[in-house]
Amino acid sequence: MDYEKLYNSYYMQVYSYAVSLCKNRVHAEEIAQNTFYKAVMSKAEFRGRSDELTWLCSIAKNIYLDELRKRKNMSDLSESEDLPARENTEKTVEDSDTAFRVHLILHGLEEPYKEVFQLRVFGELAFSQIAAIFGKTESWARVTYHRAKLKIQERMDDGNE
């Protein structure tokens, strides 16, 4: 396996996936770098049963989950480091409130709708890439994403978070 080619081929996709998981570009970059490091160190574990991107994304997800467990035990991390500084205008407050409502709805959304929506919107992945992660067809990814959008819109219209 040529790791330089693997890195060059999949870095942006793995990085985008990491952004969709952690919502922080700096952390996502660390996750992506650690993903390729771990892939190089565990080259014998890849048996070709899945596509390389799927393998890399599963490594990234495991790294992210490990970091969450570590952070949970650390009390000195501030939530404010993940939030961008913004001007305090009426428009920003309104947009922030709407975004918060969407995130509340998204948090309560059942799988796979939740993850597919996050991968598409926050991770900016193509439907073919989402399909590869789930081991499904591109049509399945498209339909699942559109159903997730409808569910979110319905809950926004109903005022149900």
C-alpha cells in the first residue's frame, strides 16, 4: 500500500468527515493527521474488505470518540474555544437562534438521518462518499439526506425540538 498516495487521495475527505464530527477545524485537522498516522502504523489490519475511504473514516471516527472520552474527564476545557467570535447584532442573534434550533432538532434526529445530514452539510461530502461510508448506494444516500431535510423542516415548522 502506497501511503503517500493514500494520503494525497483521501486527506480532504477524511478531514471533511472529521469536521462533520467535531465541528472544529483545528481538532478535525488533528484527527485527520492521527488517522493517517494510525493507518500507517496498523497497515496489517487493512484487509481490503472495505474501501480505503471507509477504513480511514472508521479510524477517524474512533479517534474522535476516544478524544470525546478523554475530554469528558478533563474539566479545564472551555466550550468557548470552539465558538467563533462574532459581533453582537440582532441579525447574528437571530441566525444563532435558528442554528441552535436546527442543532437541537438534529441532535434528536434518529440515525442514519442524523449522520447522513451532518456528513452532507457539515462535512461537505458527496453522496457517493456518504454511500461508501455506510456501504450503501448513492441513491440511498440521496434519499436518506432528503428525508432528513424534510424531518428537520417539519420539526422547525411545528416548533418541536
